[in-house]
Amino acid sequence: MKELFERLYKGTKAEFYEHTKKVLGESGKMIIVTANPEAFMLADKDSKYKNILYKDITCVVPDGIGLVKAAQSLNYPVNERITGVDLCVFLLECADNQGKSIFLYGAKPEIAEAFKENIEKNYPNAKIAGAYHGYNQNEEKLKEEIAATKPDIVLVALGMPRQEFFINECVDLVEKGIFVGVGGSFDVLSGAKKRAPSIFIKLNLEWLYRIAKEPKRLKRFYDNNVKFIFKYKK
Ligand code: UDP
């Protein structure tokens, strides 16, 4: 698993945003994986998932604090978290400023709708190329739509690894686009779920807040984060 850390973005959040903005401005193509220990555990077990992390056009950024701390303990110069939620907001701002188009896929129907309305209201220059909730969609049709509309930004909120697999099937159909798997970000940005208070984020305890709010996350946390602690140095 140690080799996966080589793939982690080593710059600051500001540098990564600058890079992303440049790729967007140049109509380039990029996959962003907002990784946490779960992503590395998945990649360790599943070569199909791992191959996505190793693609030339993929940037793997450290979303989870567990990954930042593990990387630092292995002496990798990983600076700070670059989260899916913050990245969504940044990309929406870019889309608004540059008049770029966005394709949204994922989350529950009412949340996807609320998120779309929120974008229309707060980012009026961003063009919505398509917006679909994440339940029982015909993904072949969605891929065709992405190929036809050629969005500048594709945000996929299905949870990992499904979001990365979907993205991987889309990228070869288009010449350009920033494709990001953003987990539960639509839930937060639609206003349906609250993000942890800033003191939790500052103290690197956002994970604790999420477990306290949704205790069913505990098993997932144990399987991915606790086991990760014993595994990542191997
Ligand atoms: N989701 C979806 N379709 C599914 C299963 C999940 O759209 O079949 C959505 C779910 O509604 C949520 C997101 O995927 O918005 C996953 O969120 P989660 O909080 O599990 O992701 P995390 O941020 O923990 O990676």
C-alpha cells in the first residue's frame, strides 16, 4: 500500500486550486479522486480501482485527515486536506466566473434538485449541462448525455468506488472536462446535511462529528480507518 502514497498530491490546497483552474481554463481533462483511507484500502484490494488512481490524467488529493497524517508519518510532504466539499465550491465559483458548464450526478432526488436550484441561484453564470439524482439511473444514457453535452465539470456524488468507476467510463468519451467524485458533498451543499462546525474541522475531528451524527458510519470507519492504521506502512 505504501506505493499509493506516491500518487498523493503533495502541494498546498491553493496550488492545487491554481492547477485545476488552469486545466479548466485550457479545456484540459482531469480526474480528481478525493481520497481518504477508504480509497487506499479499496485500491489495495481492487486493481480496477487502483488503475484509476494510477491514470496519467488522475490527481489523487488527500481528503481525509487519516491520509494526511499517514503520509506525513512516512515522510511524504503532504500538506493539508483538500476536501470534496471545498473542491465543489471552488469549481462552482470557477464555473460562475468563467461561464463554464457543469454536469451533476448523484445523491437522493430531493437533494439533487435542491443542489441544482442552489447553483442556479448562487452561481448564475454557471451553465447546468445536466443534473440527475443517484438512484436507479440508466447510466448508459447518462454517459451518452455527457458525451453529447461535453461539460467542463462533472461532479459525481455516488460514494466510492462507484463514483470513480462511473467517471472512468466517461472520460474516454470526451476530449475535456474536470471529473470529480465528491462523496456526500451534495448532501452538505444542498443544505440537507450540516458540515461539522469549524472547530471540529480545525481540530481535525470532522470524522468524529460525522460518526456522532450518523452512528451507522462506525463500522465503515472501523473497516477502513482503523484497519488502515495497521496496514499503510506495508
Ligand atoms: N448515493 C447515490 N446513489 C446510491 C448510493 C449513494 O447517489 O446508490 C449518494 C448518497 O445519497 C450520498 C453519496 O452518494 O449523497 C455518498 O455519500 P457518503 O456520505 O457515503 O460519501 P462519503 O462522503 O462518506 O464518501
